[in-house]
Amino acid sequence: MRDVSRRGMIGLGAGAAAGLGLAACGTSARKDPVGHPGGSPTAGSPSPGAPKRTARPIGDGSTAYTGAQPHQPAQPEPLEPGQTPPQFVVFSWDGAGEVGTGLFDRFLRLAQENDAHMTFFLSGLYLLPESKKRLYDPPNNPRGASDIGYLNDDHVRATLKLVRRAWLEGHEIGTHFNGHFCAGSGSVANWTPRQWRSEIEQAKSFVTEWRTNTGWTDLPALPFDYDKELIGSRTPCLLGQDNLLPTARELGWRYDASSPGGVQRWPRKKQGVWDLPLQAIPFPGHRFEVLSMDYNILANQSIATTRAPSYNYPGWRTQAANSYIAGFKRAYETNRAPFFVGNHFEDWNGGIYMDAVEKAFEHIAHEKSKGADVRIVSFRQFVDWLDVQRPEVLARLQSMDVAEQPAGGWNAYLRGQAA
């Protein structure tokens, strides 16, 4: 059994987050964000020669049905008897707001260059102007309250452009809900299924009614029906999943990525919903493992600050990148469990965690380019694959432990011929 120490899991609970003065699974949005909106002013525009997409407005025209999402992989098929499973890798982003750092654009470009897809867990408040914050009525908290900052108008506009572009380039738009409450009596850890439904309805309304809430008429609609697009989530600080899942199931959601303390094994369903947790992965230089998220690596490096002395940065950057790469290699060379990485658009410790995830991404994409059956996909695309597999094949995959080799090789193991 792997040693995942308390420090290896820091940042998951409300107490740990409060003690560090950070939101363990939030965004890098600041209470008073500064800077200029990132992304190209033509983000999301069709490429030359692409067929024109006819939009059918929904509601107030904030969103529109534009047909099937472009740039999707081929329809998934069941594994053939004895076929080696692909190595799935999912990079996901909590909050997915543009606050003037250009990070949203940076990673969209990286994905496009490598024919890869990601999941963006959008915080609904990032499409709500601060002047309208009293429209938000968070469970167990004052009206208009939020533990993450509202974006200024320039950043809301930039976020709208980049979310639109992300979907048109084949990425998934999930939800990170709204106010990111991790501590105290108002924490999401204490919300009931009914309160989760209220939070979800509000998160969806901020996406589907941004035009009414902002009054803007000069930006195009988001090119998807959010009622159909939204099939999964990650909760703030990985808290509250047990009471969220009954509501998620009622809404027809297919997965949730909020479970804390996951390991590198093939996932199972929980309360009828695919449970896709962040995972404990090797942490170079330590005997314990660390959760596969930038915040958790930071919490084990700089402990109580996001602005540690810069002489630490080169070593920590390398350590973070090598941790992700070690997690990928362990899965790819053994049980082929999907590898999940969670991040935020942040500049903690000089942006070293963004550099680290980019280096790991490029390493994994390079393996793919050499002919390895590695698929960098969104959570939606991954559960599409899971849902067409034969139950007996999934059961064989799910029975494998972390770093376990298939007995007799994949051909024999998935044919059920191994001892």
C-alpha cells in the first residue's frame, strides 16, 4: 500500500485550506483582479474553409444550439477480446476564468498543437458582473457572498470569448459551481442535496443568461445548449460529493470529479455516477505521494505561501513536472488506469506549476506522437469510452491494483485466461 501522508493530501479539507489562507480547489482570480483580458479578439472564429455553423438561439440568446460539437474523436468502440486498453489522460481546469494572465489561451494553444482535449470546470460567477452579485443566493451564506473574487467586466468578456473558443475547439465545459465556500458553517461540505440543486441552477443561469445580466449585445452567443453540455463537475476543495451525487444523478449527470483521496485505479460508479477522483501519484524526493493537482504540490513545497523565495523555483518546478510524469509512466507501464490532472489558471510561486504541467503535457504528447496509444481527452470523452465497454472487461480492469501488471499480459488477462 502506498504511503499518502497527511501532508501529501493537504488542501482537501476546509481546515487545511483555511490554515493556508488558500482555496484548495479554487481559481487564481483575485478579489480585485487587474490586467487586461487575454485571448485573441477573434477567438472561436471558424477556420478558413470551415462550414458555417447556423446558430439557433436559446432563451435570451446567451447560448445557442449550433449542432454537434466539432473536433470530437471517432465514436468509441468496445475493446476487442484481449486488446490492450488505451492510456487515457485528462487535464482539467478549475474555475476557468481569464484574469489577465493569458493562461487560458496558453493551454488552449498547447492542446490545439497536440490534437488534445481538456475539461474546463467553469465557475458560474465568472460570467456574472460584480454589479449584479446580489443575483447570487448561495446556500448557508449571505446573498452575493463569494470566497472567490468576482471578475471585472473586461475579464468577464475575455472569459466568454475563451469559453466559446474552447467548446468550438472540442473541449468540455463542466462546472465548478459558484462561490467556492470551503470553510465554516457555509461550507459546501454541509450542503444538502436540495441546496446543491439550487447552486447548480444558479451556476447554469449565470451561463445561460449572461446577456441579460450584462446587457452586452456585441459578443456572440456561447455555441452550446448548456443543459445538454453539462454532464459533470468538480466541487470546491473536493468537498460535499456525497450530498451532491443524488442531485447529479437526478439531473442526468454522468460523472463527478470531486472525490478526494483517489488512487491510480480504473474508476467505478458511485451512486450511479462515474467517480473520477484526483489521484495520489509519486512525489520525487519523498516517501509519501501527492494528489495530482497544482495546489497540493504547492502545499507540500511552500507550505503556507504562494510567494516563496524565488531561489526555490527551479527545483520545485522540476519536482512538480516529474511528479506528473511519474504518475503517467506508472499507469502507462502497468495497469493503464486513466491519469487525471487538476489545475488552476494561477501564477503561484512565479508560475512554476503552469510550467510544470506544460512540461508534463508535452512529455505525454511526445509519447503519443511516437505511436503509443495515449489519448489526451476530456472527462466527457473518457466516460463516452467507458460507457461502451463490456461489463466483464471493465470488471477485469477495475480489479487491478495501483501499478499492477496484467497477469500473463494484456491479451491473456482481458480474455480471462490468466490464473
